[in-house]
Amino acid sequence: MEGREEERLCGKWRLVCGLYSYNLRDVFTWRLLKTVVMGQVLSMLICGTAVSCQYLAYAKVETPMLQSFLNYALLLLVYTTILVTRKGDRNILQILKTKWWKYLVMGLADVEANYAVVKAYQFTTLTSIQLLDCFVIPVLMVLSWFFLKTRYKLVHFVAVMVCLLGVGAMVGADILAGRDQGSTSDIVLGDGLVLISAFLYAVSNVCQEYTVKNLSRVEFLGMMGLFGTVISGIQLAVLETRAIAAIKWDFHISTLFTVYALCMYALYSFMPVVVKMTSATAVNLSLLTADLFSLFCGIFLFHYTFSTLYIISFVVITVGFVLFNAVPTYSALPESGSSEDDPSEAFADHTAEGTSDHLLQANGDSERAETLTAVAAL
């Protein structure tokens, strides 16, 4: 009787945590490996934007809105143009008639999130920004819970804590290396801007996850390009006209702007693919390593001091990311299925996801059956 009671409690614990007795080959699938690799590709693209921004800062060029405008303009030229050429309900006019205000909110959140975090560097320190920027993850989980009906298990919360511990190790290494850069002119304002940016990023990412999983990646990027270009263009004209006029354009400066714009364009184009495979929360966990890639580049390019804590931080964040993705989340919100432009790609993604989910579900169902049998026997 005592053995059955212990088995019943263990079964309930596994159900809550999501830690079913999966075989390693069922958990560490090619799909999980692909997710990890794609997440690190996103981090390296962010690293490219950070390095180009650093060189622009050395050249006394501070035009964050111009840089954002170039990215949105590229999205407009490519994806909005595709929407214009479509016919029927997928045409841009039909989309704007029914959902214009939703995409306006999404574009506004994305543009202002980018601007707020860049502006925060004028008032607070790099350490504060790195720590407070992690606020986007709990906000994402809360918004996903209420609006996307995503249900997390205990293992997902543990994975998030592991990732945040990795960020703590990275910040500790920065402090020990004397890289606590930034300003302290108004720390409260700077920290507030970072928190506002994190909240707005979370709003934008939740909108992105819903759109790419239920509508279309091209629709999301086309609308982001349209409204992002308009909003950032207006802010650019109001805030940065003098700064742009003061730029001494040459091949070096032009190359830096080009590298930044192309990295951002690739990031925005590629990120919805990863979001569709996983979730916005999982993607943001993978992006925690972006600062580490920037630091590794900085060791060679800007002569930063190396610390073993950077390696430890990278490993810890990666372990947390793998742990988060090893156990699938559950969404109570039915997905209508996105209308992909490439049927073969959609079929391949669906097949890979179906195989992986089938393995996890079959193993999980058998574990549940054993647990329920033990409970029934009591």
C-alpha cells in the first residue's frame, strides 16, 4: 500500500512537471537540434547589429531611428510588395480593411521598443539594461498564458530560471572585467525605459507568434514593414534630422549602415520561422546568448577582457533553452493553420513537428495511463 502511495505521488509530480519518462532519442531529436541552431543564428544576427552599432558609436554616429527605418523599409520593399501583388482576401487592401488597427498597434510597439532600449543607454548602465531586459520573458509568458492560452509545466519555469542564472553569470563577468559601461545621469528614467521596452517587445512578440501560427509569415512581415516604415519615418523626421545632416558619409559609414540593415532584415525575416517552430518565449530565451556573441567578438575587435564566466554563462543559457524546448507546451487556443507561400516547406515543417509531437505524446500518454491505473487501484 505504501509503495502504491509513493508511486501515485511520483506520478502526480511527473504530470505537473511534464517530466515523463521519455527516451533520450525522443527528447533530443533533430527538430530540437535544429531549434537550438536556428536560435543561435538569430543571436549571431543580433551580434552583427551590435558590432556595427559599436563602430557607428566610435564614429560619433547616433541615429537609432534611421537604422530602424532602413530595416522597416527593406521589409516594406520585399514583403509588403508581395501583399500588394496578391489577390482576394490575402491582398493588402483586404487585410487593411479588417485588421489595420491591430497591425498599427503591433508596429507601434515594435518601433518604440527598439527606440526605448537604445535611448536607455543615455541614462543608465549596461548592467542594468542587461538585467532588466530579461523582464521581457516573464511578461511574454503572462501574455501568452492569457492571450495565446499557452499552458506551461513546472519544467518550463525551471528552464527560464536556469537561463536567467546564465545571464547573471554574464553580468557578473562584465562587472569583474570593468565593462559596466553606460551613463548614470538618470538611472530611474533609464531603467524605466528598459522596462517599457521589454513590455513592448513582449506585446510585439505575442502578436508575431499568433500571426505566423494562424495567418501568414508574409502577412506579418508585410504589415510590420508598412506600419514600421511610416511610424519610424515620422519619428525620424521629428527627432533625427540634424543628426543625419551631421553625418560625414563615406564608404566606411555606408558599409556599417548596410551591415546593420541587412542583419536586422535577416533577423526579422528569419525569426518568424523559429517562432512558428517553437514559441516567442523560447526564441527570447535563445536570444539571451546574443550579448555573449557580442562579447566574444569584442574580445577580438575591441580588446575586451576575457572571462571564463562567459563560457559558463553560454553553457547555462543553452542548457536552459534545451530544457525549455525538450518538453512541449500546450495551447488551449485552436490554431487555424497559417497559409504558407511554400507548400513543400509547410509540409516538411508539419511532418517534422508531427513526428516529434507524436513521440512525445505517445510516451506521455503511456505514463499517464500508468499513473491513472495506480490511482484507480487505490
